[in-house]
Amino acid sequence: MEKRTLTCIAVDDEPMALKLIEGYIAKTPFLEPKSSFSNAIAALEYFNQNPVDLIFLDIQMPDLNGMGLSKIIKEKAKVIFTTAFDQYALEGFRVDAVDYLLKPFDYAEFLVAAQKAHDRIAISKPNPGTIADKEFLFVKSGYKQLKIALDQVLYFEGLKDYVKIWVKGNPIPVLTLMTLKTLEEELPSSQFMRVNRSFIVALPHIEEVERNLITINNNQITVSEQHKVKFQEYIEKHSF
């Protein structure tokens, strides 16, 4: 399968550091450099007018620092922090940064972080036309066939021969006559995972994981022992 190309920008107020990152981006086949900036405000202006998948972002900068920028663009692009200071690592985790590269870092470290970003974005934004990744499904609810956008689904809840489909922004689930097992076979595995007997969760919508509890939309769902290993592998693959 062809590797997805990520559009990216670099932001750093140190000219030498910025030049190094630009060089690393240029030699990475699946990264498409769009621009680079010496301050976060200029980067934000560009970001508001241009689509960007990934930002390589310094933290300590004047006026608007990298952590502040990351909070503004959160959920619109992935961030890899590039900094000489390790005290921001915990805060970087809280803003869901893909990785945290401590200067000086070499190309091997850069490539590992870039690959991690690629894998995470591939899950949330699959390549157009990928057969394995559906964009929506039709389900029968009452006398209607409802079109459900998969990227808006938070999770599926099984109730014997019925399934509740919980959709983002809708407090009332869609109820359809279907088994969870049948549904699981139709869903793209890159976006959804069965975590216990009664629930299939949308991986991009997971907000928090604590031991065997997943939080989605402020609701907690338990990961059963049967599915614990597979789920943990997913978490480790997307952790830093």
C-alpha cells in the first residue's frame, strides 16, 4: 500500500535548529514540506489558511510559545515538539503531542517520531479510496435507512440483537437491529476495536486511558481481559 504523504511545517526561533529540521523533513520521503517559521504567530497565520498534517514545533519562543500554539491548533494537526528543555514533557503529553524530541537529536530519532505521526494520522485520516476504510454505513432504524458517518461515531453498544450507535453531538443513540459481531466484521479495524463483550470503540475518539478504563465523551468503558493485550498493543504503538 502506498504510504500517505504528510504536509508539514517547522517552527523554531533558532536559525540553525530550523535549518536542521528543514533538512530532515526534506530527506524523509513521506513528509511534504510546506513552509517554515521563526515564530509561532506567523506559523498560526499560515495554519489558519492552509491545510497542515504535522508541525515540528519548538516550545520556548517569544510572544506565543510552542505549547500555546499547540493548544490552539489541537485536533486540527499533529505536533512533534523539538526543544532543549525536558520539563515540558508532561504538558506535551496532555496536549496529545505525537512525540517530544530533545535537542540535540539525530535523524534516526527524528524519523522514529515522524513515523509515529504517520501511523497516528493514517488511523484518523485514511487515504482516500482505501478499500479497507469505509467513510459511512447505512443502518435500519425504525422505518428509515440512516446514513452514519463513521468519523462521527464514538462507540457501538451491543444489546443482544440490537446495537446502540453513539454519535458525536447526539445525546440519543441510533438503535438498529444488528448483532455486535456482524457489525465488527464490517468496520475498518484501523478505526474501531472491540474492547469487551458489549462495546466497540472508535479509536480516534479515545480521550483518556487509565488502567483498564477508556474515556470517550466523558463516558468510561472497560477493556476486558480477553481484549486487553490487543488494546495495549495499540496504545504502545501510539505512545511516546
